[in-house]
Amino acid sequence: MNDQNFTVSVTIDRGPAEVFAAVLDPRGWWGADIEGDTEKAGDIFDYEVPGVHRCRIELTEVAPDRKVVWLVRENRMSFISDQTEWVNNEIHFDIAETDGGTELRFTQIGLVPANECYEACSPAWTYYVTQSLRDLATTGIGRPNQLPGQDAAIAAVQGTW
């Protein structure tokens, strides 16, 4: 059987500890307005792009310098009809030292091509992991809430939620 869960990998020119620290700081690479704790198993945080997407995520596994797992507890996206599409998805951040730095493999178990949000969500995750999170790990400055085209997308759906 072919595993179609969305996965993206990036090699980052830093050690596993620095990549791990960046993963645990989603305010620095995904959403600057995240509310809640994001560092240890059992922590729960809320992410929101007003009028577009909001979700509640629990950290279910935190293995220093190796792995972080999120579980999507609640989800709502204004641009899809099935509001439960991400609910109970696991999001894995697997960290492994390589000759060229550290490989970060991101997998959202449950985000598959048949999903309504796949065409929007997969390039968004690709940007946030391969650019914003990478930049946070390497320079200390990520690009949260700066997905190309995000402002136009928000303006297009404002008032429909």
C-alpha cells in the first residue's frame, strides 16, 4: 500500500538540538499569535489565522533532539466544507543528524491528496517547514504568518466564516 500522508524534508545546517528548539517554537516559524505552551508532552496550544483557520493542538510526544508529535484536537478552516478534516491527525517532526547537518522530516498523518485542503495545506506546510522553520533554526528569525499570498487569501474569505 502506498503511504500518501503529506511529508516534506529539509536538511538544516545546524545540530539536532538547534532544530529541535526551533520545532518547539511554532510562534517563531508558523503563527506568531499562538496561545498556549508548546514545549512538553501534554502542552496544548491554539493556532489561528482570523477568518481562515484555527485549530487546537496537543503535544503528545517530545523526545529531545529526535522527535516531536502533535495531535490536532480541534480544527476549523473556512475554505473547506469538512471541518473535521484535520481532527485527530498526527503531525510528526522527526529529527536525525546527517553528514550535511540535520534532516527534519515533517509528516501529517491524515493529510492525503484526497483531502479538500490538500492543495492549499501541502504547499503551506512546505513553506513553513522548508523555509520559515529552517530560517528560525539557522538565523534565529523565522517567517511566521508570512505565507506567500496569505494576505490576499484572508481578504478573500473574510466575512464568510
